[in-house]
Amino acid sequence: MTANTMTAALPNPLPALTRNRRTVGVALILSIVLTAYLSSTYGWRQGALFLVGLAAGMILYHAAFGFTAAWREVVITGKGAGLRAQMVMLAVTVIIFTPLIAQGELWGVSLRGSLAPLNMAVIFGAFIFGIGMQLGGGCASGTLFTAGGGNMRMVITLAAFIAGSVLGTWHWDLWQDVPGFAPIALSQSFGVIGAIAISLLLFATVWIASVAYEKHRQGTFIHDRQTEEPYSWLRGPWPLLAGALALAAVNVATLVLAGRPWGVTSAFALWGGKIANAIGIEVTNWAYWQRPGASAPLTESILTDVTSVMNIGIVLGALLAAGLARKFAPSFKLPARSIIAAVVGGILLGYGARIAFGCNIGAYFGGISSTSLHGWLWFVAAFAGSAIGTRIRPVFGLQ
């Protein structure tokens, strides 16, 4: 084969390179414009929270820090590097969160944790959320950053996630009197030092159990995931530890700026509620929206909503990261069974998150970091659902 023939046989990298450069340009322009608009119209905190969301999107994409794949890996192979990275993330966050929340205020901002009851709504909601994670292909944050990165299947999951959130708000009042217990925060029962110590003991228990299980399944264990690509700070992938520490920083920044931990899915309920209102469904009559102050965002711009602003930032951050990594290449060729799984999974995700007081970010990450026991209950129930969802995936042609 001649040199000319070899050159002709190679794919032309120019279209992909041009597409990714344009992606970076669009993401940067939109980010700059939104930051300026939010800061000038709604105050510097709203602009800063958008930037925190933007950073979260880049971190999630470059670190490939997903909850769904990490839990699936434990079930399929026994490898727990991703789960152990989550324990590091939680440990760092709880050490910082606990004294801040106990203080109650920082720089004029009132601080509160994510607390919720320990009841059947949490158990059932988290359980079906776990199934939905595996069928939909991502958790709450995972759906946003993969959709932003150009995964068209996850755009479908996101749409179904929003629809499921609307169903969850419709049925919200049906889940308020289920059996359970009032919220329990370790910090309120054992003080700051006691709560941190107990939390660290629980993280260590999960860590040790994960290592033992991986050794049982694999004969050894690895500290980080194995990848064929070399680590790159600009293009990814990042080490799991870097992703864990960076996401801990995102949650701390959210607490300091917004006065409460990072959340994702309440915005999906809001977006779905606005769409429902627009097509003539009067959602303001539903109990979920009749809570004090709950209905006001339905009549305001979504840019006044902290969670919505951060979610938009996550999508744009992932778009920017995908362009920088030269991996933005959306494909519209999706198998029918995969689309069905995305729809079913998305509805389960949305419904489960609404009735379980949050998702993997708001309930699991935020709840445990706030020393709320509902976060641990959510984790156990969601992991069980994820294990079942992993076994169901082949029915839909998913790996």
C-alpha cells in the first residue's frame, strides 16, 4: 500500500475537530452571557451558583464520576473503586458540613442540612430510583452531565425523568402519612464530634466491606478504575479520588452560597410543573405545590431557582468538557429497546426522587453529609434497587 493510499484510507479528523471547537465556543459564550446576566439581574450569588454548577458539569464529565456505573460494577464484577471513592467524598464533606450546619450561619447566610423522615416513602422511592438508574443509564447528576456531553439517549431519559417528577408531585400527598419515624440527625443526637466519628465509622465499614467483597470476587482489589487512556486534566479521565474531592468542594460551595446542600431533582419537578401548566394541567391545586412558598417558582423565571440555575450549569459544563475532550459526537441511532428502557427508567427516577425526598445528590450525598439517617436508608434501598435493575438491563438489550 502506497503512502497516498494509506492517507486516503485514514478518516478525516477535521469535521470532528471543527465540531468540538465549535462546541467549546458555544459553551463558553453561553456560560459567559449567563454568568453576567444572572449576576446583574439576580445578584452575584446566583451567578456564582451557576459557576459552581458549571464546574460540577466539567468535574462529572472529566472524572466520569457516576453513581450508576459504580454501583453496577460492584454487582457485576465485585469491583468497588467507585463506591469507595464515594465514601471518601462523603467523609470529606461531612467533616466540613457538620460544624458549619451546627453553627447555623456563615457570612450572613443561614445554613441548614438535608433532613427527612425515615419512612416507607424513602424506602420505596429510593428502591425504584435504583432500578431507574440502571434502566435509564444514569442517576440525577449523571443524566444531566451525559445529556450535556452529547448522549442523545440520556436526553430521552431526562425528558422521562421530568415526566416522572410530575407524576411524583401529583401523588405526593399519598406518601405523606406512610409508616415511619421523624427525621434523625446524628449531629443533634451526638453533637458535632460524635456525629463525625459515627459517620466516619460507617464510611470505613462500607470501605472495608467493599475491599473484602472485591478480594472475594477478584482475588485482589484496585485503588482506582482501570482505563486505557492516560489521565489528563484537560481531557479526562481524572482519577476517582480527584473527582471525589472536587465534588465535595461543589457541595460545600453550594452550602455556603445557597444555605443548603446541593440538589438536582426539585428543578425537574418545577420544569415539569411549568410545562403542565402551559398545556392546561392546573398543578397548583396539587398538595405538593400548596406547601408554603412552593407555588411561587411556577410563576417566576427558572433563573430565579437555585437548583435550575445549577442544573443548567451542569449541562453547559459537561458540553464544554466534551468539546475540550474532543468527544462531543451525538448519535441519533438508538435501538427501540434502549429507548423504551430510557423512558421507563426516567419515569422511575423522577417518581422515586419526588417521594423519597431527593436523589443520589439531594438524599444520598446531601442527606448523609448532613448526618441525616434518611440518607443511609436511601442508600441501602437504592443500592438494592440498582442491583435488581442491573439484572434487568439485558432484557432491554443493555450491557
